[in-house]
Amino acid sequence: MKYMVNPRTGRNIQRGLLYTILVIVCFVFIFPFLWMIFSSLKLNKDVLALPIHFFPRVWNWKSYYNVFFKFPDFNFPRYILNSFIVTFFAVLLCLFFSATSGYGFAKYKFRGNNILFTIILSTIMISFSVIIVPLFILIRKLGMQNSYAGLIIPESLTAFGVFMMRQFFYSIPDDVIESARIDGANEYLIFSSISIPMAKTALLALLIFHAQWVWNLLIWPLIVISTPEMRTLPQGIALFKGGYNTPYPEQLAVSVIACLPLLILYMFLSKYFVQGITMTGLKG
């Protein structure tokens, strides 16, 4: 005897399974962050204690205060300011250079266009660790070691940003640009008043990508910066330790603080991030 399954019941089962999988995946991604937050509120002896306790036995709220006032050798307010300065200007320059070069590759036909773009795109395959030594030698000879310029300029342009903006500008109809030229608009006006406003979503998506990359960058600041006052926040966290032991709650507390700016940025720009990826990743 065969039983007929109600189509509505089948859809509810599928939806329930989908939600269950999504909840499990979300938990897998969120669990390390929850562990970091609760561990930052533990006493130092309880962080690595056995048996493991997920929630603090004693809630230690002083760890966040200690980060800023108890360790005079680590000026975390200055490190946070340095990270904000470096991230702001590196992202600003990246948006400008990526937009201009991406627009040029997409809308101007010149000899060697495809070859030059292929060369730029191929640099994505080169690991950053491979070019660290020659990049450091160049920065040192230019006198930019231990400076904001030494941190900002190497991160002011990425091949991924050029590729992303080129893909978006390809989606803008050439008829729109030709109509503006016929109406007497010059190339600068077409780019700034027509193309850039249409590329808002792509620029905001690139902003999120590059901001998280520059904000979390560790290897390059460790190499090019040697004075404590020029350290960035990830560099300060990596070097953070006490006189005789590692203050794990304070180290985790400052790690939580380091996550907040990117989390807030994504919360405000998340819809543009999804739109930008959709519009640039699926069109060529």
C-alpha cells in the first residue's frame, strides 16, 4: 500500500532540514568567537584550566580595563589609531586606483589592453610572502621604513580590486557613455558623474574586502615597523605579553576589540556587499 506525501509537508521537511544545516554551520563559525568573548572574561588561571568551562567561573570584567591601563609598554589606544589611519588611507587609495584602472581596461580600447590586464591579474597567484624581501628593500631605500607611508603605499592597490572594478564597468552599457559624449560631457565628467555613481555597490563591496585585509595585516607591519609607537593593532596583539606570563584574558579582550570595527562596518554595508559581489562576479 502506497502512501501519498502531502507536497506542503514535503516542503516543510525540506525547509526544516535546510534550517537545521544553516544553524549547525552558523554555530561552527560563531563558536570560536563566543569562546574568545567568554574567555576574555575569565581569570587568567581559568582560561587553560582543566576541565574546560565554557562560561567563566568568576566574571572578570577588568581584563578590558587592564588592556588600556595596566600595561604601559603596550599603548593599545595608539595601536588602534595607527590601524585606523593605515586602513582608511590604504582603502581610499585602493578604491581610487582600482576604479580608474578598472574603468580604463573596461571602456578604452588600446593596443595591449588584454595582455596588460592578464599580467596584472596573474599577480594574484603570487603569494605576498614571496615579494616581502624586495618590497622591504624598496621601502627602506625610499626612506619609508617606520612610517605610515611604508604601511599604506604597498597596500594601496590590489589586482583583485582592478579585476573587480573592471568586471563591473563592463556591465555598464557603452550607449550610456556614448550618449554623454554626444551631449558634450568630457571623459572626466563621464567617469565621475556617471560611471562612479553607478559603481557604488561594487566600490562598497571592495571597501569591505580591502578594509578587512589591511586591518588584519600582520606580516608586513612586523617587518617594516620596529618602533613601538608605529605598531598596528594586530602587531601589538602578536607581541603582547606580560613580564612573567601571558595575560590571556587581556590578550583575548583586545582581540575582541579588534573585531568590532570590521563587524560594525559589515553590519552597515552588508546589503551593498552582497549586491556588489553579485554584480561583479557573474558578469564579464
